[in-house]
Amino acid sequence: MHVQTLNHWMHEHRFGINGKGAERSTWRVIALTVTMMVVEIAAGTVFGSMALLADGWHMGTHAFALAITAFAYVYARRKACDPGFSFGTGKVGVLGGYTSAVVLAIVALLMAVEAVKRLISPNPIRFNEAIAVAILGLVVNLVSAVVLHGGHSHAHPHDNHEHSGDGHGHHEDHNLKAAYLHVVADAMTSLLAIAGLLAGKSLGWTWMDPMMGIVGSVVIARWAWGLLRDTSEILLDSGVDRQISAEVRAAIEGDADNRIADLHLWHLSSNDVAAIINVVTHYPRPPEYYRSLLSGICELAHVTIEVNRPSGEPCMPVPWLAPAAMETAGLWPSANKAQAG
């Protein structure tokens, strides 16, 4: 039985758990969105503006999607140390982003349907009042976007473990990105509503109001598709950058006669990547040695390494023996002493 502690070989599985900045920002934006939703729905109904009414209901669905974002943060944080999650709760935020993208796509469809109805059967519009409320909605949406952007600047994907290296691109929080897209979609819808209302008031083009709803639905649908694509790849373990795979192979196979027989890479969160690597070499080294070769790849947060000799060769030398002792035992060729480092 081992008498020494195993703490040296253990670490937390708190991947992708952001600070509370993004969570707090999301709750603030939910409060703003719900307030503006009530105002716009009431104003759109009273003043007869399809664009304003659509924006109000649009904000309502976004409030629901933002609630999903907030729930994902709370759940991931509270369950971060739950052993029932083998690799932590890093993908909870990705799942939240995926769900929000589905809601965004439904919003786009509903907007398009309602806008077509209004094109076929136009309603009278009280332009001045509708424009004033649409401008207020735009201001609220812009403020919300700034609040979420500030939350993102305080959300560090690697708060709980450190990495070295330059990395590949910027770190991304898909959960917060989904919330941000909902807010930007609201802002764009408000802007289009203002344009349609102004055209209707000054030129008599009442059809511009529902037409702006159609344009907005198309743009929002494209945003939803992009977010669905990004998050689904991570959830299905298929979205790891090929450059990371290439760097892993280069780092391992560039040393001694190492060859990688099997390599598995998958996301633990939006930015953290796990790896299982099967190394075949005539001159095996301890697993820590191979991990050191990968230290420059900052995305790697959890690495499992299996080291094997080519088929038919003697078993792997005891890793804690010094190279000189291995040579004496006939397990470490003297020609490779220099590789011990």
C-alpha cells in the first residue's frame, strides 16, 4: 500500500469556470431586457407598429435566452467539484450557448412569419410614438452590449489553472457570446425598426416597417447558424483546431525516435483541450518528460500519456531509475545517454 500522498499527481477538473464578472453582467442585462420588453410590447400594441411589437417580443425571447446563459454559469460553478462530471462542467457553458442559438433561430423564424403577415395585411401606425420607443430600445440594447462586453473582459477561461505559450487566437466563452449575440440582434432590430418607421413617416412607405422585420430575421438566422455550428462541434468533440494536433505531433515526434500511434483530442470547455497520447519509442521516458515537451501548447489542460516500446522489444525501463543505472542494467543504450537531459 502506498504511504505517500497522491496530491502531486492530482488536480482539479475546473475547466472553463469563469469568474463572476460575466455572470453578474448577464443578470444586469436580463433586468434591462425585461424592462424594455414590457415597454416595447405595450407601445407596439398601442401605436400599431409591427417593427416595434416584433422588437418587444424579440427582447422577450432574448430575456429567456439570457436566463439560460445565467443558469449555465450558476450550474457550472456550483457543480464544478462534483465528481459525477468526469471532466468538470466546462461544457455546460457551451451547451447554454447552443440552446440560446436554437432560441435565436426560432426568434428569426417568428419575426419573418409576423412580418409577412403585416405585409399582406398592413396596420395603421402612429409613427412619432413608435419611433421614440424604438430609439429608447436601441439605447437600452447598446448599454446592454457594453455591459456584456465588460463582463467578457473579466472572464478568464483559465482562472483555475495556468498555461504557457502563445495559444491560437483569442479565448472564447460561447455562453457569453450567445448572450452578446442576442443583445446585438436586439440592437439591430431596433435600428431596422427606426429606419422602417422613418421611411414610412416621411415617404409613406408603410411596407418598409414589416420589410425591416424580414431583413432582421435573415441576419439573425445567420448569426444563430454560426453559433450552432461552433457549439455543436465542441459538444460532439469534433471542433479541435487541427493546428493543435499538428503541434502535439511535432513536439512529441521531434524528440528522439518517438512516434505517436494514437492521438485523441477533445474540448473540455470552449478553450480547454484534453489529450490522450500513445507514444511508441525505443527509448521510453517517464510521462512527465513528454508532458514537458507539450508545455508550450496552452490549450492542453488535461493530458494522459501512454508510453510503449515497439512490439517484441523488452518491457519499458523503470522510469524512476537514473540513466546511468538504466545503462548498467542494460535498459538504456549508452549511445542515448545524452538524451536523458
